[in-house]
Amino acid sequence: MAVLMSQAALRAHLAQGDLLTLREALAELHPADLANEVGGLPPSEAAQLMRALTPAQQSKVFGYFGPRFQIAIARHIARPDFARIVTDMSHDERADLWKALSPEQRAMLLPALAQAEREDIRRLAAYPEGTAGAAMTSDYATLAPDMTAAEAIAHLRREAPDTETLYTAYVVDAERRLKGVITLRDLILADERRSISDLMMVNAPSGRVEEPLREIAERIAAYDVFALPILTAGGRLVGIVTIDVALDIGRAASAATLARFGATGALAGDDLDLRGSSLGRIFRVRLVWLSILCVFGVVTAGYIAGQEALLAEVLILAAFVAPIIDMGGNTGSQSATLVLRAMALGQLELRARDIWFVLRRELPVLAGLGLVVASLMAVLATLGQSIAPQVLWVIWLTMVAVTILGGVLGALAPFAARRLGTDPAAMSAPLITSLMDLVGVVIYFAIAWALLGPLTGGA
């Protein structure tokens, strides 16, 4: 296994212009490892290091970068070299880069590309972002239904250098309508005289160019295939979405869920990226969320301040405000996390029976948690101090109520977000916690007034 060179060693060789040593040291590294090393450098040094790589390495490594870093590096690469890198990239990666370029950058690049690459870029980039058409690649192998197995293998051998995957070949007619699919394994094991039309699998899973990419990724996982053929409304094969794209979608969705659930997701545009986002953007996005949460905090504080009369008579109540409202937020976050995970795995949808299923599962658990936690709090509250029984009842009842209510709110919040057409993860943990802070103190003091008010002369 090749050993990665340290960043300090990389920069030292770059400063000396010793590209030959770098090329030898990096020759055996996987493109993903190379991209990680190059991505840790400033764009100008990254572009210099790219020149130490072989042409084949350059296009593969470049494809691993995000659009922002690709554009930043491109500013430091000569146009002919950049055109060659783009030409050698896979079709889908090339289209993604094209969408990220400014009109001026496109105008600079286009004349340097061959006609075939130009048309391929324009065709793939024409589909709306987030659809199967926008993520598909035209690097796939096709066969005619009247070929024999021997002819098909010879044909695939000739097409191999220009295809992204050869695990599956797609059988099309003269008008490129999909007739079936066949795996390389089936071809190799078949009698070489048998016809492809006899060997192929008909009614294979496929997708449409206009379908959401998320649904295509779910279908790839459901059917356990390496790639899914993408068709037009007329059934013509125009591309494939590969399993690596589906994995990228899964990783991106998980990252977005974590960002939004942790209140670091942007309200509009891309979510924050610690490496790729500017310090100003990280500051602005986090400030927006913290400002929203601050409003909840001020309202909660104002409500507590309004209970001055009760607190003055029963001062011990103030000591339990924090643990009580924290319990509601924590329980809500736990329930929301469970529901979000089930949604991400396709186990729950926005339908009445799934909502009822969640409530049936959560309510007994929440009731049990509330009773146990409330009893534990009541016992701990009496250690080392004397507390009136009425106050203990207030604490106990409130803990039960906020635990159950917080859990129900957290479990229903993702469904509410789906109903409103927003990302369920946007119901972030801090937002649920802040809301339960307010609800918790209202419940706390309502119960306190009900049980302790007559004793203190309150209404």
C-alpha cells in the first residue's frame, strides 16, 4: 500500500519545482487519496501539484473535487490543459462541472473541446438539477438483440475503453428503445451461439429522465443493481445512473440531515461545508439560526419573569426550571432522530397509518420514561433539603407531562415538515429544544399555579 506524503513534504517539493519526485511518489496512490492530498492545498499550489500527475490521474483526481474547488483550480491551469482534463472526465462529472462554470468560463472552455464533448455536455447539462437526467452518464455499453453471445463479447471488448461500467450491457433496437439488459456474467457463461434476445432480462428496472434523483437512488438500492438505465418518455435509452452516484446522494443526504438537524443548514442554497464554505458564509448561516433560537429564549425568559409573584412565594420552584425544560427538549430530539432515521431508510412515509404507527410505538415508551424520570427527579430533589409535598407533586407532574409532550412533538415534527413540503431535518434539534423550553415553562407554572396558587394567595 502506498504511503501518503505529508503536506509539509508536498509543499517543500512544490516550492523547489521538483515535480518529478512528486510524480514518482504519487504514482501508486488511488485517485481518491490523491484528491484528499491535493484538496488540502491552496488552489494555486493544488494546480501546480496537478501538473505532477499523469494525464490519466489528473482527470480522475479532478472529478473527486467539489465544484467550487474545481473552479478555483481551473483559474490556475492553462486552457489547453484544462480542456484536456475536462475531455477525459466521465460524462456526468463533466456535465456537473459545466453547470458550475460561469458564462465567461464556459465561453473560454467550449472552443477547446471536441464537437462530441460539446454536444454531450450540452445534452446532459440541459436537464434540471436534482433529476435523473442531470446525474446520468452516457458512458454505457449497448448491444443489439440479434447478436450472438460471441458477437456481443467481441463488441463489448471494443467498447470497453469508452464505458464507465461493463457489469451490465443494455439491449436496444435501431431506435435505441430499451429491450432488456444482460450482465457480463451471463454473457460469459452462455453458449456463444445463443442470441442476446434469448439471454437478456426483459422488464428490467429503469428510470425516467425527469424523475427526482433521490427516487432513482432508492431504486438502485431496492433492486441491488450497479446502474439504472434512464429513458425518455418514449422509452429511448439516453443514459445510466450508476451506483456510485446513488452512494454520493446518500452521503449528501446524510450530511444535509446532520447539518439541518444541528441547525447549521442554510435556509436557502447549499448547506455549510467546513472545508469549502467561506468563513463569512459559515458565520451568516449560523447567525440566522442562533437569532431565531434567541427569539424563543427571550420569550421563554419573559414568561418566567412574569411568574415573579409565584417564585417570590415558592422560591424553590426556580431551581427546577432548567432540568424540567431540558427534559422536554432532549426527549423531543430523541424521538425526532428516530423518525428521521426511519424516513431516510424508507420505513416511514407521510401517511396516516405511519403517523399512527409512530404514536402507538412512542406513547407507551414516553409514558414509561416520564414516570421513571419524574420519580427519579422527585427523589433527587429531596436529597439534602426539605421540599413541601405540593412542590414535589408540581415537579413530578411537570416532568411526566413535558417528557411525553416533548417526545410527541419530536415524533410529529418530521411529518409536519413533509406536509409543508420542507426537509424534515429542517426541524432541527435546537429548534425543537427551544420550542419545548417555552412549552415546558408554560406547563410548569400552570401546574404550579393550580397546586400552589391557593396556598400563596394566588388566583
